[in-house]
Amino acid sequence: MTDLAAVVADRYRDASRTARGFIRGKLRGDPVVPALLALGGAHSLGHVLDLGCGRGQLALALLLSGRADRVTGLDLDTGKIAAAQAAAGDLPARFDVADVAAAPIAPCDTLMLIDVLLQLAPPSQDALLARIAAAAPARILIRAFDPERGWRSSLGFAMERARRVLGGDLGLRGAVAPRPLREIAAPLEAAGYAVAVTPCWTGTPLPNVLLVAQR
């Protein structure tokens, strides 16, 4: 994992030292990274569409580890998308500026929605989940904030509110609005997906879980 984090971070040579340090730290310390790498196993996740990709480090890590054949990332932040595309170089990766709350869902094998739903108002969450289900990728991977995890949820709410006060991130919109997991899973199950939920918070105090929906 450490080597992969360094390899990915080194591709961001045009980014600031702070950004490179953030990328390296996220790939080394975020529990979603080993969780997603383990999902691929000996098989590729195919074409991965990463909605709300930020600087694209997670998508590139999947690509460089052989877990993805091709990646596409969408994010509202033009600076982060520029950094992602520059880091991608000649890899089979494309990053575009788009509002994931309204952008069309392109065909893909695996769709990732990591730490995004929490940032949207409930009606936008419902609309996005409906569009994802209608697009019918083979696999949907969602890391969500579980509002029903006791002290973890209380601390998570406090941290998210603090992030909004501090500002500086285009992904932060309005109030903190996590949905109960059953409300996230329901439209996917109605579309024929089997949904499994596992904790995805190792080493952190957060209430993050990973939903894996497969046909």
C-alpha cells in the first residue's frame, strides 16, 4: 500500500507539496483504499466511473494497481480536475468538470460514489441514486456516512459541520444530510441489485460504511 501511495503521489509532480502530501496520506491512511483494492481481487473492476473524484488519486490507484482497466472521473472543482488530468498523463484515464448531482451517468462497469451523498441535499441524493440505478452498471460502490452509529455519528456530524464553517471545498453544500442506509439501498435493491454493507472506518472515529451493490 505504501509503495502504491508513493507511486500515485509522484504523478502529481505539478501539484503543490501540500497537495502531494494530502494525496499520499489519503492513500496510506484511508480505509476505503484497501477495501476497494480487495474488491477487485484477481479480477479487474473494468471501466470505473468515479463521481466526485476530487484530484482523482483513488481512481488512479485502482488503475495503477491493475484493479481497473480504464477510469473516468467527474468533479465540480476545476482545479482538482486539472490536477487529476495532469497526473493521469498517458494512462487510460479521463477527468472532466461536471456537477455529479446533474451530470449524465456514462456507461461503465463499476461506479464509485465515495463520500459524496452526504454533501447533497436529500432530493438530490434521491435523484442521483435513481439515475445510477437506471444506468445499470454491473457494480456500484458507495461509501456513505451512517447516521445511526452512535458516538461515531455524533463525532462525524461535528466534523462535517466544522468543515463547512472552514469552507474551501466546492463539494460542501448546505446542511449535513446523511441518509439512513436502508434509504440508500432501497432504490438499488428495487433495480435488482444485491446490496452488502460493511464498516469502512478502520483507524478512524468516523461512521463510514461501504455499500457494495452487484447484479
